[in-house]
Amino acid sequence: MALGLDSTTALAIAKDQGFDPYALSFRYGQRHQVELESAARVVEAMGVVEHVIAEIDLRRFGGSALTAEIDVPKERSVEAMGEGLPATYVPARNTVFLSCALAWAEVLGSSDIFIGVNALDYSGYPDCRPEYLAAYEQMANLATAAGVEGRQHLKIHSPPIALTKAQIIARGGALGVDYGLTSSCYDPAEDCRPCGRCDSCQLRAKGFAEAGLADPLLTRFAGD
Amino acid sequence: MALGLDSTTALAIAKDQGFDPYALSFRYGQRHQVELESAARVVEAMGVVEHVIAEIDLRRFGGSALTAEIDVPKERSVEAMGEGLPATYVPARNTVFLSCALAWAEVLGSSDIFIGVNALDYSGYPDCRPEYLAAYEQMANLATAAGVEGRQHLKIHSPPIALTKAQIIARGGALGVDYGLTSSCYDPAEDCRPCGRCDSCQLRAKGFAEAGLADPLLTRFAGD
């Protein structure tokens, strides 16, 4: 997970529900390795049993502004984000990520996979919708020995899926999440400073504004 | 793909059906890199548009004799292979492989993914069954932009799924496949010589015997 708002809040909710989480991040050829530093900070602050960074080079397949030399779109209106797929879409990314999580879950004997996807304030990615996650869950239960033998029923959880960004921020805040550690930007500077203009920065800003809160990440950089 | 009997025959059938195939192999932490040399030889002999070897280290998640320091079971009877899951099962392997193929297919604009899995003469892996592949196909059509927008209907093909090993060998032979280039063994020697005793070697031997043919791979090593 990138550890942006959605993933971090999903992790906080999993812990609040009594799970002992294992965290999985990916070095997938993203332009910005800063995502992984952010993930490590979040995971350390929140506490998990184990944090694995898996290597899988999605650049090999091309097709996205997040992994290839294509410009990240900036200054799109939030309304426009719902129309058509942006260049930041990484083909089948969540499917690849969930499949690695499924492999690990089966080895660990875990029945529960949490992913922070959101289908309300989002960029229109097909693999962020509830019907996709439901189909993934059904497939996962046929893919694994434990599922087939009826020893466990795999469940894919995405607690933020039906929340607005403002609701996600409020929920995470109530659980003590420090969003100053998270990173949402698709095109951050070397020092992690967000660009403020990509879809993800705009959705984040809208969320904090609607929640009536200051974004601690921006506060941190404003102090520079 | 390992390029064993099933994958190689699936590739030959795809070509025979008029597809221009792109081939995808994985360096997934398997003990035997010889698999990839075999894949490269097969792909070169058969002709594909492009061959990509993707890197994804499934050892990170453990749990299998094919990726970890667990002994590969030997001398199991073919009947015993149908009962319970052997140590060679790699958790969620076909799901991870298909997910990478899905990413690449979406970038290429391809609607057809071929995988060489077989549910008759096999080791009892859950991710080799027709109901698993059907569920994967359904999920894939919800996971991708092209599927969601109705621009294409992704189809997962596994031509060998309902054939015996003998039928697979006969079909591939009729299409001119040179099985002397393929590798099936779970535990080959440095020079690619098959162990002859693992599940995969035994299923292969049974297939050639039932097809009434000599295995050209064994003929090659018998000449040493």
C-alpha cells in the first residue's frame, strides 16, 4: 500500500477491530520511492506484526503515468475525475497487489485481507469498486487450498470503500492516526512535499476541508 | 510459465487458433532457474511476438517446496496425488501469474490470456480447476478499464484443462511441438536432467506411456 489516507485508515480500523495486522507494501516500479519511506514510517508508528516490501516490476508492462515516463495529470477538477480513466491508472494494479496478499495470507493462515480502496472520492479506477472486490473475494476462495477445503473463508475488507475522504479522515482521526506521516501525492518532490495539483492531492485537500481540519502534512511543510 | 507440457501445448494451440502470442515467464524465486532457460528455448523455437520474464519473489511469503528449503516429494503414486495438497503447491501462484498477465494484456489491448493448467492428470492444486478459472475471468472483467467500459471481454483460455497428459502430448505432437525442449521436473539437476521421481516427472512419464511415445527429453539424456 502507498500508505495514503485510505490504506492508513484501513490499517487503523483493522487494528481497532482486533486484528493483528501484517503489512504489505510494493516496490512496483513507481516513480516515487518516497511512497515506501512513508509506508515504513506509518507502519512503524501504528505497529504491525511484520512489514514486507514485495518487489514486482509493473514497469515491464508499461501503460501508466505512475510507472512510466508519462506526465501525471494536474489541475483536473474533482468532477472531471469521475469521467474516464486518468493516465495515473496502473493496469490491474490492485489485482496484482491483492494476489500477493492472498499468497501471503494463505501461508500465514489468515482469512482477512484489508485494502484501502475508496469508491466515492476517487479517480475512477475500475479496481476500486465494490463489485470488483466482491468478484475478487469469490475468486480467492476458489484459488486457495484453505478456501477449497472449507478450512477458512477468505474475506476482502475495504473499510473506507463507501466513505467520503472527509469521513475517512474523521474516522482515522478518532482512532489516533497521524496523517502527517502519510503520503498521497502522485508526484511528490524529493523531500516528500506534495505537488498540491494532482488528483490525489486535490481529493486529499477537499477531504480535509470538508472535515474542517488542517492537513498535518501541509502544516509540516508550511513550517519550512 | 514453466514451459512444461501444458504451457507449451497451450502456446501451440493459441498459435494454431490464429493468435499472435506474447509469452510471459516468471522469475518467482523458484529453486531451479533451469525452468527459465527452458522457457526461453521453447519460446524461441515456437515464435512469439515478445517474451517477457517478470520478476516477483514469492519466496518472500514462503510456504512451498518449489520456492523454499522444503524437500520436493518423490515416488508418490499417481493416485496419491489426488489426495491432499503436496508440498510443491505454491500459494496463489496461478493467481499472481494471471494477475501480471492481466496487467500486460490490458496494456497490449489483448482480450485473450492463455494458461496451461490441467485438471485431469495433476497434483491437486486448487488453482488448476475450471471453476477457479471461471471465477478469475469474471473478476478480470471487473478489474480492468476495458472490461468495465465494454470495449473487450477478457477470456482466460486453458486448452489443456480437460485433457489427459497423453491427449495433451498427442495434440501438441500433431502441432509440431518439440517436447525435448520442455522441462517438467520439480527438482532437476544442474544440466536439466529430470529427477524422474517427483509428481511432475511421474505424470509426464505416464502421459508419454499412454500416448505410446518416447519422451524426447529422456532420449536426449539417455544418449549422454
